[in-house]
Amino acid sequence: MAASLGTHVVLRGTHETRIRATFCAEKNRIIELVSSSQSTRPFKEQSLLASKSSLGWMRGRAQMSSSRKALCRVLSSTLHRALNFYIFKEEIKKCYELINRVGRGVVYLGSSRMGPSHSHYVQAQDLAKEIENLLDCTTWSGGPGLMDAVTEGAMLAGKPVGGFKIGREAGEWTASNFHPYLSSENYLTCRFFPARKHGLVDAVVRNNSFDKTAVVALPCGIDTLDEVFEILALIQLEWIGSKLHVPFLLMNYDSFIQSCLNF
């Protein structure tokens, strides 16, 4: 009796033929399974690799994005520092140019919050007028308050006046170079405190015996006290007045800074 097993025909009556037919059928089945697995496995592997690749690309993109953000922050910070350094350098240069143009003289440091109605305002005005009549030199001030009083006193004496003002003064930000008493040629608004300090220090350094300079500290607050102590430190270290003496006057009106002196 003949029977069909796929593509093979065997005789049931023959044991050897049946074994051979079974072997051939199993062999073909194994070949089909292997072929099927070989044809589908690369697809699965490719899908898996594609998934891993997509996930890795997304992670890489996220990492690249965070890296770019970090790089942008670093570049932004670097450019910001470079820009500030450039502005600071230009301000110092302008301070030196202003001093060379107007001349060295007496630097006044005082409160920016004491207006014309304050008793110290009139005292500072009279003091500046007397010093200018005595020394006949340039007066250096800047800012409102007692600095305006000093400026008025020097102008009443008919003497030249120069000014260094910080952009942020008494809690107010002033973007202009406007001053009610000084011309724009004799006045400079600084953005950075160190630039103003450099200008104030250079204005009192005596290059020769003909330069008449001094530092006058009027009643003031914390910010101005910082400048006062810094100049005192430079005098103590002989960075100022090492060869040519520079007088330092501390005006203790109404015992305003007596506690500081006692300390």
C-alpha cells in the first residue's frame, strides 16, 4: 500500500522503507524549521538592534542636549566675564584720562544720603571752599548728598572740579552721565566700584612736589567707609604717600563716627 508523506512515497508493508520515509520527513521538517528560524531571527535581531539603536540615539541626543546646554552656559559665563573685564578696563582707562585732563587734587568721600537740609551738608560745602582757596587745586567728588555739597563749595571758590560716580548710588540705578553741577567733560559714571576706586586713588597720588593732594573723609555709610579704610590701608602700606606725603583728614562732625574711632 502506498502512502504519501509530503513529497515522499513509501510502501507501508516495508519496515525499512517506512523508517527511511520517516527520517526524510523529519529531516525536511528540521530543514524547514532551521530555515524558518534563520529567516526570522535576523529580523528579530535587527528589530532588537534597531530598538537598542533608537534608545541609544535618544539617550545620546539627550546627553548631547545636556552637554550643549552645559557648554552654552560655560560659553555664556565666559563671554559675560570677558565683557565685564573689557568694560572694567575701559572704565579705568577713562578714569586716568579724566585725571590727566582735569588734574590731581583733593578727594572727598562722604554720604550720598545727606541732602541740603542736613547740617553736615553746609559744613561740607564750607570746608571744600576753604580748602580750595588754600591749596588752589582740583576737587574730586561724585554722587549726590555731601558730594554735591563739596562740588558746590569748590565751584563757589572758582576752582576746577572732577567727579567719579558709581552707577548704583543710594539705591537708585542711573544709566546717564548727568550731574546737576558738573559738565560731562569733567564727570564719569562708573559701572564697577573697583574702577571708581582706581580713579580716586590715582587722583591723590603726587607725582611731584607741585601736586597738592589730600583725602577728606566726611560722615558716611558702610559703602564709603569701605573706600575710606581701603585708602588708609594703602597709606599704611606706603602705596600712597611713600615719597611725597598725602594728608588724610577725617571729619567727625557731631561725633558721627566717634564709635568707630573708639573701636
